[in-house]
Amino acid sequence: MAANASASRPHSPPISIATPLLSTPLLRAGNGRYYSSVPHDANHRPSSSLSEASSASVGNSPQQQQPVELGVDPEEAQSAKQIKTKQAWLRLLRLAKPEYKLLGGAVGLLFVSSTVTMAVPFSMGKIIDMVTNSGASIPFGLSLTQVFVGLGSVFVVGAIANAGRVMLIRTAGERMIARLRKSIFERIMHQDMGFFDRNRSGDLVSRLSTDTSIVSKSITNNVSDGLRASISAVAGLGMMLYVSPKLTGIMLGIVPPIAIWAVVYGKFIKRLSKQTQEAVGDLTKVSEERISNVRTVQAFSRQSQEVARYDVEVQRIFSLAKREAVASGLFFGGNGLAGNLAILAFLGFGGRMVMTGEISIGDMTSVMLYSAY
């Protein structure tokens, strides 16, 4: 009877090797590729009958002992990364929306202060020409004293604008931190017990104390500094081309290596900062949990073991900080060397142009100051 029942069953089609992979969950690794989450060892047996049939039909092939890797289209991975970055910025902008008045005022004052700052090199160059050449003409028929007083007043306006920008940015940032901390703490308080089983209290405290500040600075200080740097670069380069295209060409031959080195340094510091942030979170978790359970630690006489574990986390942070110190030293040392070489180049080529009458001493000084900015 069993034989007849077996014979009456419909013949099942052959099962391909890919079937168990498609029936198992896939996990995405850090390299952007996907791997099967089912362990491939000799003792593992898939739980489904479909996988058993597939294993029986294929046999013990050596390829089954290796994790199966499924490729990811690089263009799709890059597109997904861009979408993720865009979504992150949209969330940051929504977070900063209540502070739009403060941030808008700060951006307006930023343009004022940057305009005054970019006028300094050009003004200094003209003043040098005036004081070194008795026959130099002063614009608008003003006296030299009036020129100094006027420039001093402009510099005062720039200083006030810069101070106001910093105040508004800091105020907006602190408001965002306070609002974000309150919102996160409220969400934490309404979570179920399973959430607290999965997330240790030290990690949550680190998120409340440190991560909120990082999120706030990413939309306040960083954006402000980025705008100021962009304005300085565009306006400074334009003024340098206006004063002396030849000297500007010399400067442009020096800047690209510095810019490339700055990009490399920035990516390295970004990666180190992320690792340091994670290490600080782990240190906070260890210290908070051990101190809160100090009675249990002392009851089992495990003070030395807990101190040793804490020291491991401390040494991890110290190692990351030491790497950052070395990178910063090389970066700023290289920048200082490049700046000194740039000054030598300006003095050499610019001095020759001054002697031949191509430019004045003031124009050469203006280009040097713009290069510094």
C-alpha cells in the first residue's frame, strides 16, 4: 500500500542548486555584497524538506562549504548611498526647521562678515601703494586719514556681524540639542522592556549626551563654516584673478596638492571620529553598568577584573586619539610647509614682476593675503 501511494504521487521536478539560497535570508555585508545567512558547515542540515531534497540531489560538493556571494551592481550601490545621504540631509533640515529665523539671520550676517573679510587684502594692498608712493591717487578725493577711519569703521561692522553670526548659530544649535534630547528621552521612556533588553542603558545615555550634540553641529556649525569657506574661496579667487592673473596661476599650481591632502586627511579623520564615538559609547556603557552594580562586583571580589576591562576600553580610545594626533600633526605640518613655499614663490616671482613694473608692491601683497585666506 505504501508503495502504491508512493507511486501515485506526481513526479517532482529536479531542484536546482540555487533553490536553497533563494529560500534562505540574505545579509548585506560591509563590502556591499550579500551573503547567505545559513551556516555552511558539515553538521548543518537545512530544516526544510525542499533544502534536504536539494542537498541530496547535489551531493557533497566542496563549493557547498563556502559562503555564496551574490554581486551587487556598483551603480545601484552608489545610487542607494546617494539616496540615503539625501534622506539624512532632509531629516536634518526638518530638525532645524523650527530655528529657521536664527539660522537665516546667521547666514545673512555670514555674508556681511565674509564680504568685509574678503575686502581686507585688496584694501591693504591699496594702502601700501598709498603710503609707499607719495604721488599715488586716493579714491573719491579723500585724505589718507579719512581712508583709515573709513576702513576701520568697515572692520568694526564686520566684527559685529561675525559676532552676531556666532551667537545665532550657537543659540540655534543649543535649542536643537535641547529639543532633540527631550524627544529622544520621551521615546525611550515609552519603549517596552524588550527594547531595554536589546539596548544597554550606558549606550542610551551616550546617545542622549554626545550624539545629540554631533547631530546639532552637523546642521549649524558645519554648515556655517562650509558656507564661509565657499564664499572665501570663490571671492578670493575672483579678486586674485582681477589683481594679477599671472601670480594667481602660480598659486593655483601650489593649491591642488594641498587640497588633495586635505581631502585625504578629512576622510581619515571622519572614519576615526566615527570609531572614537563608538568607543566612547562602549566606555560609557561599561562604566555606567559596573558602577550601578558595584555591590554585586564587590560581593564577588571582581574589582580587578572590572578595572582591567575598563582599561581595555580606555586604551582603545587612546589608540584612536593617538592615530588622530599623528594624522593632524602631519596635516598641519604639511600645510605649514606648503604655505612657506608659497610665500617664497610669491616673493620670487612677484618681486621680479615688481622690479619690471608689471605690478605694484600693494598688488603683490593683496595676492599673498588672498592666498592665505
